[in-house]
Amino acid sequence: MQTTATGLTQAEETATRTDICAAPPPRHPRPDGQDRYTISEVVAFTGLTAHTLRWYERIGLMDHIDRSHTGQRRYANRDLDWLDLVGKLRLTGMPVADMVRYAQLVREGDTTYQERHELLEATRRDVLARIAELHDTLAVLDRKISFYADAQHARGTERTR
Amino acid sequence: MQTTATGLTQAEETATRTDICAAPPPRHPRPDGQDRYTISEVVAFTGLTAHTLRWYERIGLMDHIDRSHTGQRRYANRDLDWLDLVGKLRLTGMPVADMVRYAQLVREGDTTYQERHELLEATRRDVLARIAELHDTLAVLDRKISFYADAQHARGTERTR
DNA sequence: CGCTTGCTTGGAGTGCACTCCAAGGTCATA
DNA sequence: TATGACCTTGGAGTGCACTCCAAGCAAGCG
């Protein structure tokens, strides 16, 4: 129980790939109490608002969260792992509805491995495409930036944007 | 007149930096008629809707576009260049309001070079950060994908997301 | 001339992803 | 035990970036 899809903790997952800047320490040090966090602890941990956390639950983007005897939410480490994944997927621009779809597949159990696999592959392709677009954009920015840097004291007469 | 900030055409700009995949041909071959395109030509060229093009003009994201003697819009090549830049900035997640700000700076003339330079530098930093985030996300995706690939026929018992 | 297609406008509507509210119950500390 | 910070709910509201609408003008063609 309580493993991620890869059986690694989030900290381990983060530390593994080190493309471009030497791996930063996991920037979400866990509250690490007794695996039953209040909503405000999760707010501090994730940077999401309490509103958003409740909303995620309502729309089925999260399982129903454990409750204390009086009905208050108590989040577990695996909920934090899930929120971490959701945060990453959000960065890719994936619509919330698609993430809900993925969450449903997870709830449906082992029979949906194939479909989950395909969904992740498609997302991966999207991410690669978006990275390529951003590199393209970066090239344009660099070009304009160097123009403005050059022009700082030698102002040309050309029409410039 | 009619040069971009760098004095290069869009095609030249696109072809210069070749990071990751060998430079594709400029994917927006210009209508290349007489530098006076109708709105529907620009729609075909940019992929934006006519609604959006008019809206961009209304909010000040574009200069007032030239009109025919009957009042219809006639876009020039430099408008297409501008739309190309806007499209790139949009990909970075820059809010429309910020792009409007940049457009205003351009209209205000040479005295705003410094500010434009800073705005572009800040955008550049954002893009780099976003690329780094996406690499991070890619690592997570690859990890999960390989899990699902492995598990395809040998289903483990662990709780999996 | 009539028809179709395309363009014009201001203003209203849409979809997404939150974001907040009111009214009330709970928890920790003095 | 009292006080104040925290948590609960359904439903309504917000901000962004479009997106569409109705009513009407204009151009090209048989």
C-alpha cells in the first residue's frame, strides 16, 4: 500500500532525473506527521487553496478523503502523491476533465492499465511538443532581446516591434 | 519599414535556431499577395478566428488595421509578423493584458526600449522555468509509462495510481 | 436584379478553473 | 469554559480568453 505507480516515493522520483539544473531538493518537504493531515497542512504543502482541494474532491479528481470522527478531512501521504501528480499534469496544460478521466480509470482498477498507458503516452507527446514550441519561442525572444540590447544606445531608424 | 525587431523576416527568424529537430519549413507560408489580406485570409494563415482577430484589435493588442475604401480590414505583412509574435507569447502563457502592455510600449516609440527589453527578459526567464518544469513532468510521465508498460502482462498487487 | 458570400458593429454569452460566501459546527489554548 | 482560529456545506460569483449573435452593408456573379 501507499506506493506510487512506480513504487517510489515522490522524493525519490524527483531526485532521479537531472536534466538541466542539478536536482533541487524536493521542494515539497512533507509535513511528515502521522499521515493524517488537515486541509490547511495540505494547503501549505501544495500551494493550492482549501477551496480548490474541496473542489477537486467534488468533481472526482480526488477520491473521497478520509474523515476524522467529526467529519473533517484528513489527508494521507498517498493523497499528497496524487496531488503532486495532478500538479505536474496541470503544468502540461491538461484539462481538468482529462485528469478526472484518469482518476476514474484508477478507481476502476487493474483492467484499465491499457487505457491509462495510452493516456499517459498521449500526454507525453503533448509535453514534448510544448517543449519544442517553447524552444522556438525562446529563439524569437533571444533575437528580439539582443536587438534591444544592441539598440540601447545606438537607436536605428527602422520600424521596430 | 516592414522589418521585424531584428530586421529579419519571420521565415528567416524561424530557420535560425535548430535546437532539437532539424528546422521545419516555416509552417505559415504567407498568402503573399499584395500585402493587403482580408480577414479570412488571415484566419487561414494564423488559425485564429475572425472574432478573435477583431477582438485583439478592440483591446489594443493590435494597431488599428488598414481599411479598404468600404471599411473592410486589410492586413499587411507586418500585422502578420505581429500576430506571429503574439502567438508565440501566448504559448508561453503570457496573459493577454501583458501583451497589450507590450503593444502599448511599441506604440509609444523609441523611448520605451528599456522597458520592452526588461519585459522580454522577464518573459525569457518564465519560458526557461516552464521548460524546466516540463522536463520534470516528463520524467514523472516516463516513470509511470514504463511502469504500465512493464505491468501490461505481469500485474502486480500493489496499489497503483 | 437577385442571390450568395463575406464583412461590419456593439454587446451579450460561453467554458474553464477556480474563488468566495453564509451559516454553522469543531478544536486548541488560556 | 470561553474565545478565536479552523473546518464544513451547497451554491453563487469571478476573471480570463475568447465566441457568438443580430442586423445590416458590400462585392461578385448569372
